[in-house]
Amino acid sequence: MTIYVFIFFQSSFLLPKVSKLHRTGNLTSVSEFFLQGLSDDPELQPLLFTLFLSMYLVTMLGNLLIILAVTSDPHLHTPMYFFLSNLSLADIGFISTTVPKMIVNIQTHGRVISYAGCLTQMSIFILFGCMDGMLLSVMSYDRFVAICHPLHYTVIMNPHLCCFLVLVSFFGSLMDSQVHNLIMLQLTCFKDVEISNFFCDPSLLLKLACSDIFTKNIVIYFIGAIFAFLPFSGIFYSYYKILSSVLRVRSSGGRYKAFSTCGSHLAVVCLFYGTGLGVYLSSAISQSPRKDAVASVVYTVITPMLNPFIYSLRNRDFKRAFCRFLNK
């Protein structure tokens, strides 16, 4: 419900602002943008449509199954699985912000997105992307408490704290997205309307601006660094303490059990930050906008699709929950 309220507020806020800009004549040439997509080759369009539709459906199914398993099975009503279900919800929102629009564009041979639609897509994309990172940090803290303070785990990770951490993740991400949104609303003219990606990437919108964007770039990079560095530093500190605690365990069986409890989470963290860093370095080094768009597919599509498989393939609790659900 909170997400729907945010989207309604976003649309209600943007449309009057856009109308005002059109009346002042500053955006007469930018009532809409054109998304370049991944390829202009007509022969590749059916393949791209099938590929991305399949990946989207697999992502939706995998994450919905995790949410369904956690909510329906009392054995999974623990802090770890509560955070995981919220991560799955964020992944659904993350991929649903970009892929359905691209699929529709491929099917209709259209590339147009309105100015308000572009800013709304950008804001929701940043919201769920930032929330992914913050939830991964919260989940690392949960693993830290479980391994380093097992006797006090149920007391520390009580339901009130769990809900509070999820709300902090959401509203912190919401603040990040709105800061980006407010900065983009200050851009009053653009050199071009062609966005060299399949979604409204904020960095590409800034490059299209014809006004001085030095200060705006500084603010965006500063805010981005805060909301990227703080979750990552929390993850790093949690795993530093976990590693220090596990190395003090003398039995190899105890060490294996401790590492196995956080192996899936660590894999998802490496996938999330690794692909994000890869996309950033690719855009900084590559001179081809089309290659940058292809690289961003890994971060925006592949990562949300793989997360459910990473968490569930070797997880006995999920396998048992799915079996109980199917046997009902």
C-alpha cells in the first residue's frame, strides 16, 4: 500500500510541475524522451521480446514463491526469512520498473516515454535499487547477531526491531529517490531527447542537460556515495565480526555450519555489488552507449532473477516449505 501511495504522490507531484515548465517555454522541445533500447535490428526484436519476457516471468515467479512460502509456513516466520521476503518484494519492484516498459516498446515498435513517466520510472528505480542494498545490509546484521550472539538472538532481533529496520530501509531509499527527482526537476532544457538505454537512467538524463550540471553532479554523487557506502560498510563490518568469531571456533564442523548460514547471503551481496560496480566501470571505460545498455541488463534484470535461486536451491527450510505447500 505504501508503494502505491508513493507512486500516486509521484505522479500528482510531477504532472503540475511539467505543465508549469511547458507554460514557461523552457521545455517546449522536451515533452517526451526516446529510449534507444538494446538493438535497432528488426530481426532481433522477437528474440529480445521472448528473452526478456521469459526472464521477467521467471523473476516474478521465483520471488513470489519465496514471499508465499514465508507468509504461509510458520516454520519460516523468523527474522532472516522476514527480511528475505522483503528483499524479494523489492526485487519484484526493481525489475517491474524497467522490463515491462521495454517489452511493450519491443512489441509496439515504440520508444517514447513521457517526461513525467521518465522521472517517475527513474525515482521508483532508485527507490527499489537503494532498498535492495539497505536490506542486504540489514540481513548481514541479522547473520552477525545469529552467529556472534546466538543466545541473545531472539531478544535482539525481536519483531519490533525487524519492522523498524525494514521501514528505515524503505524511507531511506525513498529519500534518496526524491533527492534525485528534485535535482532532475531543476533541469530546464535538454540538448537531446535520445536516452541511450532501455530505461531512464539518471546519469544519462544529466548528460542530456544543456545547463551547468557540475553542482548537481556533485550532489548526486555525494548522495549516491552515502546510500551506497553506508549499507556496504555495514555489510563489511558484519562479516568482519562474523569471520573473527568463526575463526575462534576450533571444530571444522562448527566453522562449516557457521559459514553455511550466511553463504547464500554473501553470494547475493557479491552479485549485487559486483554487477553494480561492473556496470559503473563499463560506462566509465566504454565509449559505446549500446554496450553500456547491454551491461546494465546484468544489474537490472539478471540479479533480481538469480536471487531466489541462490537463496532456495541449497536451503532445506525452503524445500520443506515448498513440499508442505504443494501437499496441501
